[in-house]
Amino acid sequence: METNHTNVLVVDDDNSILDGFKELLTREGYEVDTAANEREALANLKEQHYHAVLMDIVLKETTGIELIPKVQELSEDTVIIMITAYPSTESAIRCFRAGAFDYLVKPVKKADLIRAIERSCERKKEEQEVNSLRRIKETAEKSNNEKTLFLMQISHDIHTIMDGIIGHNNLLLKSNIDEKQAEYLSSIKTSCNFLRNLADNILDIAKVEVGKLSFKQEDFELAGVIKDVARIVYPSIKEKPIQFIYAIDKDVPRYLNGDADRLRQILLNLISNAIKFTESGEITLKARLMTILGKGCHVFFIVNDTGEGIPKEKQMEVFKPFFALDKPTKSHHGGTGLGLWICKVLVEKMGGLISLHSEPGKGSEFRFSIRFNLIKDNVV
Ligand SMILES: Nc1ncnc2c1ncn2[C@@H]1O[C@H](COP(=O)(O)OP(=O)(O)OP(=O)(O)O)[C@@H](O)[C@H]1O
Ligand SMILES: [Mg+2]
């Protein structure tokens, strides 16, 4: 006879039943102990570990159902199988609710008993594996979150420090310096802007990761946001033979409610790209009303350029993080490859979609929609 190393405790107040189970299970290779009452059962459980406890529901001084939590407290990985001579749906439900794994009716057939023990032990093992994986996952998530929060802190600090350096660099640029010095300072400025942009992008990604990306709901004037964007990009436009034109359709509500800063961030990302990848020609920004539905409306923005364009096979890729076309072109001043991915995340979080139409050599067109709340006067 082979032992299968499964320890079983049988709890029943009828000695002949205990003997019967012990004989049957021992013959099948199980290690079996018996207990005739609660005291003996708990004493056994304190002494040694059992894979399974077979328990009669009706015991002399107590019920098997009341014993379930006490067994679980002593050994949480032991499976409990209830056995009764008086089956009822109600008692079965009470047993399962209390934590029993199976419910057998006397007289129990050998095959049913073995199957119940094996199946319950197997299920318990699976449950434990799932729990242990869940614990590992929770620990990993917690440590990942802590790292992300650290990253947020660092990128925020880098941004603040870079602001200081850029500010002082700008003062130096305006001071009495020679051509060579101006050239050096300009290159410091480019690198500083790059580093600040990188810190900002990392901060945004970290926020997405820890679910801390929040959106304001404030009233704002759309034209004001677009004028801000035009003001910010003006110095870079001036460096190339490019014209920047914007237009807001008449039916777009003048005032909207939503996150103006995020909208500005998306527009700046797209227009900065357009400037970066266009050597000459035109960059246009249009705002159109898509739909007005109840208290909200979707506004459609189109950013068009006459730049180098993006090959068809790369067009789906550009919204993925860290994407940059393989060969840097002469107009490519370097970038983190995160801008468009952040735009996509922001647009989608603001209830819209972003898409790209581009023809290499002719130009690119980025389109996105955003849902805004209408402010009271505009509600239709
Ligand atoms: N208007 C455009 N014209 C041509 N190529 C573009 C245009 N916009 C984006 N791309 C391509 O898509 C890539 C990804 O753009 P994305 O804005 O994500 O990154 P980036 O501009 O390189 O860096 P940054 O993170 O600083 O924005 C770019 O590197 C470029 O190859
Ligand atoms: Mg970019």
C-alpha cells in the first residue's frame, strides 16, 4: 500500500463510524486520526497539520458548523468536508457559507469520499496559489507606486530647477555679450528646454501610472487658450519661413467648461511638433463644433502643417511612447518621443479621440476632439 501523505482528521461522535472511516481511508493510503468531540478535534489540530477534516454536522455538545471557524482559526489551509445523515438544502448552504469545501451524505460511498477529499485539497491548493500570486502582485504594485511617486517628485524638482536656470540664462542672453557667448548660451537654452520638457513628460506619465492625472473643470474662453498657444510658439515660428494661422468657427461656444491647461498642453505638443518637422510653409489650427448634446459639446481641433510628413506604415506607431522616426532629419532637434502619446492619453481622458492623416513630403494633419461642458448661458 502506498501512502499519499494526505493527513485526514475524522470528527464524529459515533465510534463505529470513526472506525469505519479510519479503516477505509487508511487502506487508501491516507494518514488518519479520529476525534469523537470538539475537545479532541481541537487538541489534534493543535498537535499536527491536517490537509482535510471530515466532520459530522451533528456532534454531541456542539454542531460541526460551529466547529468550522475554530478549525479554520487553528489551520487556515485545512479543507473541511461536512458529512451528515440528515441532508437539507438549508444545512448545506449554512455549511458552505461557514467555509466548508464539500457536503456529503451518509452512507458515503468510498469513491465519493476519496473524490471529495482530492478535489477539495486540489481546490485549496489552487486558492492558495492565487492568493500568493495576488499578494506578490500587491507588493509589486505597492513598490512600483512608491517608485513612481519618487519619479514624480524628482521630475517636479528638475522642472523647478530648470526654470531657474532657463530664467537666468535668458537674462544673460539679453546682457552685453559677444556673438560666441550668445551662441554658447543659446545652446544651453536648447538643452535646458529639452531637459525641462523631458521632466514634464515623465511627470505626466508618472501621473497616468499612479492614476493621479486630474482634470480641472473651470470656465474658460477658447480664443484665450489659442492666443496663449500662439504667443508661446511665436519665437520658434519666427526662426523659419513659416506662417501660423488659426481660426475658430463661429458656432463654437465662446466660453467652455473643462481643463484649459490640458487643452493648451495638447495644442502646444502638436504645434511644437508641426514647427519642428516643417521647414517652410504653413501651420494652421482650426477649432470646429462637432456636436452639442444636452449640457456638453464636442469641439474638434485640426492642426495642419506643410512639413516632411510621416510614412503610412509609421502612422499608427507615432502615438506609442518613445516613438521617433528611425532617421533623425535635419529638422529634428531631438525629442523624448513622448509628446504624442501624452496627447493621446489626455484626449481620451477628456472624452475624445485623436487621429493622424499624413502624406510624406506634403505634410501632416492631426485631428482630435474633446468633450467640454457648456456653461449655463450656452446650454441648449
Ligand atoms: N507634425 C509632424 N510631422 C512629421 N512627423 C511628426 C509630426 N509630429 C510627430 N511626428 C513624428 O512622430 C514622432 C513622435 O512625436 P512625439 O511628439 O511623440 O515625440 P517628439 O516630438 O520626438 O518628442 P517630444 O516628447 O519632445 O514631443 C516624432 O519624433 C516624429 O518622428
Ligand atoms: Mg513632440
